Amino acid sequence: MRKRGEELLKRMFGPDAVFRDGQWEAIECVLKRERTLVVQRTGWGKSVVYFLATKLLSEQGAGVTVLISPLLSLMRNQIEAASRIDIKAESINSTNEDEWDRVEIMLRRGECDVLLVSPERLANQRFLSGVLPAIRDGIGLFVVDEAHCISDWGHDFRPDYRRIVRIINSMPPNMPVMATTATANDRVVQDVEEQLGRNIRVLRGPLTRESLQLQVIKLADQAERLAWLAENIPKMDGSGIIYCLTVADCGRVAQWLRQNGIDALEYNGKLDKELRPVREQMLLHNQVKVLVATVALGMGFDKPDLGFVIHYQRPGSLVEYYQQIGRAGRALENAYAILLNGREDDEIQEYFITSAFPGTNEMRRVLSLIEDSDRGLNKTQIQQRYNISNGRRDNCLKMLEIDGAIVNHGGMFTRTVNPWKPDTARSEGVTALRRHELKNIQEYVETKQCLMKYISLELSDPFAAECGRCANCNGREFFPVEVGREKVLAAIEYLWGDYLTVEPWKQWPNGWTGSEKGRIKEGLLNQEGRVLCAYGDAGWGRTVIRGKYEDGYFSEELVEASVNLIRDKWRTEPALKWVTAVPSLRRPDLVPDFARRLARGLGLEYRQVLYKIKDNPEQKTMRNSFQQASNIHDAFEVRGECLPEPVLLVERA
């Protein structure tokens, strides 16, 4: 069997390919039908193991390999790799619904070797009761990639991974199961063992990446970081990835780099699904210098010659950081992993920590609403009854469903007879762990120790040792830690001129109390708007905070910047003719005063025709579209004459 495995390996990677330490041992475990957890460094070749195991099992008459894979970018990468040894791999996911029927026919005919699905697909009853049982020769191997997602102690916990445990426990005891990850410390390994079975065999290898050269650079200001990128990326060989914490920063950084002659594109979860594979391929074939990405381009993305990974902001943990820098230098002798730092990093991570799990009170409230309903509730009905964001509502439903407290029948959630008690100790423990992880990566920024060893110890790597390659080990910087003043000033000007767009609502919220329903009529539909800055963000964000909370008015600088934005970067059709403002009872003059000065700067007439007549809660406290619309319904009235011409409506969101 090993000889046949070596033949297949050479077909995948060429005549000189040999197994890396531990690869054949992992394949052998599958062939012996053992449950196996493989913890190996990024780039070690975990996908090689389960693809070769699939091929060897298939040649023995085994059924389809079901591969649970967490990211669509990972799925596309793996399907391409599998084809090299004539493995027919197909995917069922949220972006290829038009292909589901074709894939299901192939499964029933036995014409598919590997089925890749996202963990969220395991929540679909049609998939569980219709697709999986219809596979002609059954499941021959069950693979859980990025298995740290099973553990809520893992850095990237996804609740749907909990469903995997139930499926595995329902399988025959001799069904081979393989779980793989590069980012599981001792606590996560223990949790995965508990869920997949104590008889699971754990194979661990050294996690140090010998090709990576790590450096930390402290540049708190966004303008300095932008300037650093513009000055230093041209010095780096090959192509790379810049990771940002937010979608807005991906666009901001990519546009800045393009303005500085660097071929850069953004990549995030909100990007059109047709564009994502196109941009992945562009990076894979060195047709773009940089992809500026969120974690949507992450686990398993395999470009062996990726020359660098730069973090525009610090991630929330060293485990997450290791996962992301592992994209670089897989087939290179030298690749760079540069960590920049920003003053906004901790604020963003605090938001991620507090929003990671639905609160106990939120889950109790959602469960109570469902329990008190006669026939159950759908998502829209919950949204109408409870001021909760769609994301947190969905997480509550997901966790309650996994706990067996509710069931989902075609989108209608009903209460089961099972008792439910929140595991507050566990959620509090996980939150405390997240804060501990944040503290560790904060200390990593300041350490004078070997950077790779510091990370390896966080991952409980028994082989952790000084790398001799990072900036701390070398005693010198690979790239300068200071930037030129001229480039910083250019970046400041760029940030001041940056803006966001506001997409108008096109549908009235379902079930709201207003008389209008369905699609918003043409005459009532707003045009696309503009936002000068996000609250507290780079550019003008901090000036807005100072104006609102310290000065009590918005400065002339903000007025001038808004005038320039409207005149130079916003071509409204038809042209604006007058200006009005949305007033507030709490700060009645703040926005109207700004709008008057803005109108004067634009040479337009200002009219105050909107008046607040109801002291309702602040709109920013409304967490979903139904609550937002209901909160302001009948809260305003129009007084005076409105000009029958296009108007600029000024609001402080």
C-alpha cells in the first residue's frame, strides 16, 4: 500500500516527491480504520493525506469521502488539488445551488470520490436525510478539516461544527474518521478528543515554519501604516496577502495601494461570489501583487510560493496569527510575516470577544418567545418581537437547535420537550480565554524573545525551539520601522478624502406597522448616499467624536470636507437643489447647525422642514431593520414648504 501511495504522491507533485515525516503514518491510520486527529504545521500537507487516503480506499471499493471544509476558498483550492490524481471532487455549498441536482445524481451513480461541504450544510435536513443516505456506496471516509472549529475553546469556533459530532457518533464504529488542524493547543486537543471519542489517535508534529522570517512593527496610526505599506511592499519579492480586521479597511488599503502604483485588490466575505474565485486565481498565478483580505481568505488557501503575509492590524490571538501567516513560504526558502499594530486593534477585538457568543439572557428570551407561541416562530417573527440583531438571533437559534431545545421545520422554529439550561460556566470560561489570548498577543508585540518560539509555545508545541530567523533572533530588522514624512502626509490626505456609501433600503421590513408593504415604490426610494467617515474610524472619525462629545458642534473642517466630498466625488443625478436635516430632541442644534453651514458651502438653500415629535429611543440602539423602522415611524412630522426638487438629507447616524 505504501508503494502505491508513493506512486500517487509522485503523480501529484512530480518524480522527486517523497512523504514528509508523519504523512504515511496518518494515511495508515485511515487504512486501519482508526479515528485520527492530525495536528501538523501549516503547509505540512494535511490535504495530501486525506486525498491519498481517499484514493487508496476507493481502489479497495470504499465509498465517498465526505470532507467538511470551513471556507469556500479552501473548497475551490482542494478540488483543484484532488484532480491531479484523478479524484472527482464535488461541492455542495451556498454559492452553487444550481449544481446541487447534478452533484446529487453523481453521488447516486457512484461517479464522485469526494464530497466537500461546509459545516453549515449539516443543519439542512434535506441534505442529512436525502443526500447523504442516497450515496451509492455509502461513506468511505469522514474528514473534518480545520478541526479546531469543533472546540469552542478553539480560535475559530463555529457552532455548526458541533453537528459533526452527532453524525460521527451515528456512524459504524469501524468508519474511518480523520480530523486535521494546525492550530490546536493542548486544551483544544483535549476538547476534540472528548467529542470525537477517547479512542482517537493523536498525531502531532513540530509546528515551527522554517522558511518564515517574522518581524513586529509598531505603527499605531493608520496613516503611518498605509505609508509603510506603500514604501515597503515594492521591496518584497513575489505576491502576498495583507490581512485586515474589517471589510472597510480591506477596501481602504487596496485603493491606497493602487493609488501608489501597487497592483492590489480587496477580498472579503461581502465580495460578489463570482469575483472571489477569480481573485483567488489571480493571486495563485501571480497576476496581482497583493490581495487585501479578511479571514475569508484563510484556512487552507494553498499558494506554495506566497512571498509575504502582512497584518495591517493585530489579530485576536497568536493561534489565529499562526494560522494566517502559514499561507506564506510553503515552497520558498524565505518568506516574510510582518505584524503591524494599530490603536484601533483592541477596540475591534473587544467587539469580537463580546459578540462571539449569544448571551444567556438573549438565548432565554428567544427560547421564551418560541415557547409562548402556538405554532412556533420564524426568523422574521422573532425579529418583530425582540430587539436583537439578525446575526445574534441566528446564533441563538443555532445554539438552541444544537442543544436540542428547539427544532426547525422549514424555517419555523418550535420548542421541544427537552429541558434546557444554559452552560454559563463554559461561555464565561471561553470569554475569559479569549481575553487571555488577547493579552498574549499584546505581549508578543513587546517580547524580545524568539518570535516563532513564542508562538509555538502558545500552541503547546512539544518541539518549540528558537528559530534563528526572526528579527529578534537576528538582532536586526528586515524592514524599516519608520516611514517618510512625505508619504505619511499623503496617507493622511487620502484618509481625509476617503468615504463610504449608503445603500438605500429597497424593501419595507416584513410585518412592520406602517401602511407601506413590500418593495419601496420608485417615488419613495432614496438615492445612494455618502458617509464622510465611520464613527471613530481613520480620517475624520475622531474629529466627529470630539465634535459630538467635547465641543458640542461639528468643526468647519468637517463642513469643508463634506463640501469637497459632495462637489468632487459625488455626481448626483439629478443635481441637488436644497438641504434639510434630521433633528434630534437630545441635541436639537447639532445636525441642523452642521447642515446649514454645509448648504452655505454648497451654495444651496437650507430649510428645516423635519421636526421630531416623539421622544423615542436612540436609533443606534435598534438592532434590526424591523425595530429601526418601527422606532422612527410617526416620530417626525413635516412643517413648512418643501421644495419639489431633489434634496440632500443630512443625518448623523
